[in-house]
Amino acid sequence: MRNRRDRRGLAFGTVLVLSSVAAVAPVQATEQGVGTAVTVDDDTGVAAAEATFTLEEDPALADEIADQAASSSDPLVDESTPQAVPPAAAAPGARALAVQDALLSAAGPGAGYATVGVTWDAGTAPDGVDVAVRTREGETWSDWVPLELEGLSAPGEPAPSGPTDGPAPRDGTEPLLVGVVDEVQAVVRGVGDDLPVNPELVIIDPGSDTTSGAPDASAAGGTADGTADVDDLGGVQLVANRPTTGVPEAGAVSSLDASALSVASAVDLAEPTTALSATAALPSAVSAPVPAIRSRAQWGADESLMKWTPQIGVVKGAVIHHTAGSNNYTAANVPSILRGIYTYHASSRGWGDIGYNFLVDKFGGIWEGRSGGIDRAVIGAHAVGFNSELFGVSVLGNYQEVAVPQAAVNSVSRVVAWKLALHGVRPDGTAVVGGVRRPVVVGHRDVGQTSCPGAYLYPLLGSIRASATSLQGTVLDRGPTHDLTGGSAPDLVLRGAAGVSLGTASASGWRPAALVGSGWTGPKTIAPGDWDGDKVPDLMLLGTDGRLWLYPGTAAGGWGAKRVIGTGWQTMNLIIGGHDWNGDGRPDLLARQARDGSLWLYPSAGQGRFGAARKIGVGWNGMTSLSMAGDLRDGRPALAARGADGVLRTYVGDGKGGFSGKVLTLGTGWNAMTAIIGAGDLNGDGNADLAVRDSAGNLWTYAGDGAGGYLGRSRIGTGWQGFTAVLAAGRAGPGQDFYAIAAGGALYRYVYQGSGAIDRTIATGISSSGVAEAIAPGDWNGDGRPDLLTRRTNGALYLHAGLSGGGFDKAGRQIGTGWNVMSQVVAAGDWLGTGVPGLVALNRSTGRIWLYPGDGRGGFGVPLQLASGASSVDMIVSVGQWAGAMAPDLVTRERGTGRLHLRRGNGGATLGAPTLIGTGWASFSAIVGSGDADGDGKPDILAVGADQKVYLYPGNGASGFLSSRVFGSVPAGTTAS
């Protein structure tokens, strides 16, 4: 390995200049130039041409460069480029090069927005090589523009392997956008006597954008009838809406569906597309909105140049680049600029495709770069050593010289937010990339010896991170949906001798609201629980005169005769109840004095009477909300209190009518909540929960951990913003009644039955004859109803669509064949973040795990191999966001040992390495990712034992489990999925 030498502190020596003159236009280039010229026509009719020229000696130009270097700073070195070693100081007037120069010039008119670069044989460049170009318009030469070296092979190493049917990969510079010029000159300067081998100047004329027309869809590959090779799909043939691009070998992905490409003109800038499948664009289910991304077809990519088989890595973050070169381009120039970069990367450098995953123009347009699917973790060629972990976004223009337009910055933020959300990554975080922990969003200079993305763009990375994080917003659930009956509880699909049925809960979710009164005032209504001891919840109303009225509830759901149970209560500015505060088994009231904020206990004496009141606290006027939260695991009551600062705390009682002194801080930002309700045990786990209404009218349950804290939240209702008060009735046992008072005084009772245990079966009418597996994929055909799939023993896959009146299409329709090669098929949920469910399939014989994304219309998108080496796996479990990130994960069980492993997901990428999360799971006949079964906002697992009991294993949101419990049972002789 040659040692890097200081490029500016060397003494003057012999200079070798190589030169060749040729026309830019490819027709003239072969006549006048030394070297070769290759002309390529893409399928849109837009001419693209690549000309390469071999270098020859030009002593006169060598002298000119030497004179410039002697009288000023080195014209061939970018002084702003970060150096691995600080340059040594040069003597005044000292010549900055004692090296040999290779020079090439080419002259002639260019019809398009020309792109230039210099390449040479891979691995032959000495350390410290410099490359620069200049251009002539009329009689005026530009200054020399140093070119940054890009993706070099190490000296002495063999040339990297490239596409089997494409040009051999070459080392070289980044492409430079020079526009329409009359002449181009390039200089390559080595170190001592060392020069790169076979240096060539490349001039690309991308052609004009005056024609229209769509590329031929057949250019993307595939068989004559548009189907894909069955072996490439993991042995499965997709019958409905099958991919028309063909699917590359295992571990690779295809480009965008050819029919999506065929609908857009190569120069149509008015209609950007974000389509990920055959026809219309699909909605995004990730938290960040989908930006408008123009396809390769819209910039006129000649897919015949695409010699690279797309490969899949992971996405841990993003690298931001600029393309350098001219900033004086118009919107109409952009497609030709992209074609120039594409041709240089694909052909001149031998990469087989453009290196960047996305490109952004100065007007804010976002363009698809590297082929393979914008929703996949496609490995780019933009940052050597980091391409398999970071995707690349390049902004068109030289932002070493000028400020970045805000439109471009905004678009970079949008595409970074959306792309990272697909793969479960937060833009403001850090990740271990290349063995080093780095920010998720970095500049090219952070991972390479370069000034890219320029002195003006690089300082904006912080604001890009912040903006992208803000755009991502709330994490959305992308796990599989197991609610097939319209309740809040998950259901199991059961396959038995009598057919396919559903295991479900007899009581879960909300019952229809019942009108139970009128003339009620929300702020004056108190829910004391069962105050009179008849096992039916009651209500109280505070009159304007200070009288406290009891409205005893009746078993029929109405009210008995009201009666006054107290006077003088107008001095209180808050009265709450519903739970036992002093440990005598009866619910009590707590009241706050308006004048001094003192807190008083008014214990129940039974039969609607009060015991002796006593003061239990002072200074409580600073609280904007108080709620009795119910008993903790140790039997002590708790009070949930929100301060004026928006902090929510739990004040633990002593079980005797006072406080224990234990205070838990639960979180900040609770001022956004318009109601906080001690709701009792909503999810049936024996712990007290909170119900919370936000300003948008969403009703959330915060599952209690039994110790005063809360495990997470799950939304249980919408549209509650119109009520002046929402109160928990205090019904004993799991579940809860809620009272809601409308603005007009109407009183409604809502019964929430929680996430009930599985205790009954519902027949679907689908025969189990010849059915190897029944699957609940979610809404497979996009009609808003859950569907079922059956995988037959003969390999056929059938869709049984959900019907408008309930139930499923009994006969179904075939949507695939060859699925008998799979050992197991499970629902994937919204794995790719496109708003569309998919399937995950295990082929144990090959050890591969496949993702088959749906297309949202009853068919399939392009399959993706998620993992290999899984021959020891006998069960896969789609668990949603088990590790707490934004992308879904997969759990696998090891055959024989019963060990459970987590394989972290990364959206459209390969799965992470298996991590042990449990042992002793071998005895379960079924393990199913149920989604959030216990209402704490975190995904859970249901497992069916040999005793046919269903066990709930709650996830803790961080790859582990909480305590398990029985969650019902399924009939003997059935297999659950």
C-alpha cells in the first residue's frame, strides 16, 4: 500500500500531460477522438450518448497548469475537502506538484445537459491522486474544478466483480454536471511516477427532453406472458395480479412493477407517482406522509442499461449528498441530468445502475434513483463501506458554492422521514453503522474523504433531522390484525373436522349506548360507584344550592327515587368517588375545599349514608385533575393527580384513609387530556387502569402495572369530544360502565367489556377438507372487511372474502398455486408500511423465510426473501412491533428445543440475527401474534397448550414478556392459527 503524501508541499518535478481532442456529439467522437464512443437510445425516444476518450500527452497544457500552480494556489485541488492528514505548509511561490499529469481534452457541441467524469482501471490509483476538469464556452475557459474521487478500490486489490452482462467496474470520480459547453478538458495527476492505469474522460450527452412516450414494460424482465420464474418466488406462483417484472434470485428484489412504469411519460413532470404496485398508488400506513416521488420512467431511465441485480440490505439511516457541478439548471433539465448521472454510474463506472436511492432537485422534486423498489432496503452505490446500511439521497447542484433552496431542504426532510419510517428508524436517533455509533442522518463527508454535501448543505443536517422527526409523528401499529368479529378482542382461526371456525370472546368491546337520563350537568355529576350497597352503580348530582343528591341505579338500568344525602357542598370545587379509600370495602368520596385546597375524606357508612369526615391533605388546589385510580396489587388505593404543569403523578394511599407517602411521576404533557378517569380493571388482568380522553375525542386506556405505574396505552374509542363529562360507573370486576353527558344534558350509559378471553366458537361455513392451514391476513382485498385465506394440501391458496353482512365467502377464489412447499404461512400485517397487509411464509426445506406483500386488491406485489438459514425453525410468529420500534418483527421457534428467538424487522429489508427471548415453548401446538390483547398498547402472543387452553403472554414493548395468564380455551381436535 502506497503512503499518502502531502499534495501541496512537494517540490517541482517532471510533468506528463496526456491529451486528446474530440467532439462531444457521439457521431463525431468516433471520427475525431482517440478512444471509443457508445451511443444508447432509451425506450422513450430520448437520445442518450456516452463517449470515452483515452489520454495522450499535451506538454503545452502541462506548462499552463504548472504556471498557474506556481503563481497561486493549486488549481487542481479542492481546498475545502477534508484531509486525512493536515497538509504541510508550502514555501512561498513553491510549485505544488512534483508529479506526472495525465490530460485529456474533448471539443464539440452538446445537445443536452452534459455530464462528465474520469475513470480508470479499478484499484490502480495511487493515494493522493487529483482529478480536475474545466470547460470552454466560446473563447472563455472556466476555472479548473477539482473532482472528488468516489468509491475507489484499494490499490493492488483485484477489480470488484460487476454485472455479468455489463462492463467491468472502473474506479473514478463523481460525475460533474457541466451543461451545454463547447469543450471539456480533464487532468489526472498522480504521485511521483504513479498514475492510474488507462485513465479516460467520459462525456455523456443525455439528450433533450422534447419527446414523450412510455418505456416498454418488457424491458424490466420477466417471461413472455408477464409471469415470474416460479423458483425465484420461493417455489410459489402468484396467480392474481402477479408481478410483471420478474423476480430476481433469492436475496434480491425486482424494480418497480412494469405496468406502473408504463403509465407515465418519460418527461411528464406534472404527475409525480408514488406507486409501489401495478396501478394506483397505495396509501402509507407509516407515521410520515408519503412524498410525491417521480419514477425512473418519468426521467427516462433506459432500463436496458440496468445490468445490476438489486440486492437487499438494511436501513439504519441516510447519507445526504450533493451532485456538484452546475446550479443553473431548469426544471426541464432535470430528467436529462438524471440520465447523465445514471449512464455514468451504470456504464462508465460499471455499476449497472445509478448509485443514489433518491435524488432531489433544487425545485423540491423527488426522484426515484436506484432500481429495486422505493419501499425496499435496496443497497445503493453512493458511500463505499456503508451502502448496505444507509440509503442515499443526493441533491442536484453544487452546495459548496451556493445556499440550498428551501424547497430542496424540505423535500430531503420529507423523503428521509418517510423512508426511515418504513424501516422503523427515528431520524433524530443514532445507530451503529460500520462498527461506529453515528447519527442516523449523516453527510457524505461523515463516512468518506470528501467535502460532500457541501459547505452550505452540511450545516442543515441538524434541521433536516428535526424536521424529519416531526414529520414522522406518532408510531402507528403495523402488526397483524386478529379481530375478525368486530369486537376489541383478538380472535383465533380454528381448523377442525367440522370446518373452519373462529375462536372468539363472548363479551368484549362496547355495547351500544343507552340513553338513561336527561337534564344532567357534566361538571356537577359524580360517579360514586355502588353507594347504597345494592351492587348496582349509582350517580350523584351537586345542586347549585349545595345539596348533594343521590340517584340510585336500578338493575333494569334506570334510576330509583332521588334523595338528598348532604348539604353545604357548594364549598367544594371537586368531588370524586368510585373506589374504596379507607379499606372498609365500601366506596368513598374525596372532596377538595375551594378556599384552601384541603382534601377531605367522606367515607361511606353503607346504605347511602356518610361516616365522619376528616381532612387528609392540604395544597391540592394546584391540581387540575384528580381521579381515584382503584387498588394496586397490594390492596392499597391510588389517586391519579395532574398538576398545572401537565405532569401526572400517582399518590398511593395507605389503605386506611390516608396517604402512604409514595408518589410516582408518570409523565409530562397531560394538559392535552380533557378527561382522566379511574376506570377500574378494563383489560381483565386484575390491575386498575386509567381511561383518558384527548382533545381530538379519542378515548384511551392506560393499562396499569399494579404498582401505580402504567404499561402503555391503547385506543378504545373515538368521537367522545362532544361530551361535557365522561365518568366511570365503578362496576365491580373486569370491564366497566361509562356514563357520558352530552352538551344538551342527555345522559348515556356505555358498557365496555374489555378484551375478553376466548370462550366460544363461530362457524364460518368454510370446509376444512383438504385445508392444510387457515390464515387471517386482515383486509386482503381492500374492501374494509377482514378476510380469510386457506392454504390447501395441493398447494392452492384461496381467498375467502369477508361479506358485507358478516361471515366469509365459503367457496373462495384461487389466488395462488405451489404453496405446498411452505411449512407455514402467517399474516405479516403491514410489513412494508404501505397500508396493505402481506404474508410471511417459511420454507423449512430451503431454510428461507419469505415476505409476500399484498397489492391491496386481492393479489400480490413482489415477494422478498427476509431470511435464510432457518431450516431449524418449525414455527414462525408475526408479532408486530415486538421490540418497540416502528417496523414489525418476527419470532421463530426452534424445532426440538422449543427456544423462542426474536428476529428484528427493518421493513423491506432482511431480518436481523435471531436473539433468544424464551425457552420451554415446545409443548405449544400454536403460537400466534395477537396484536394488543390486553389493552396496554403493546403487542402480545397467544399460545395454545396441549390442554387446549389459550395462554396470553403480554409483551413488554422491549422484546420481553410480562406475566402470562389463561386467556380462554379452544375446542379439542382443532388447530389454531
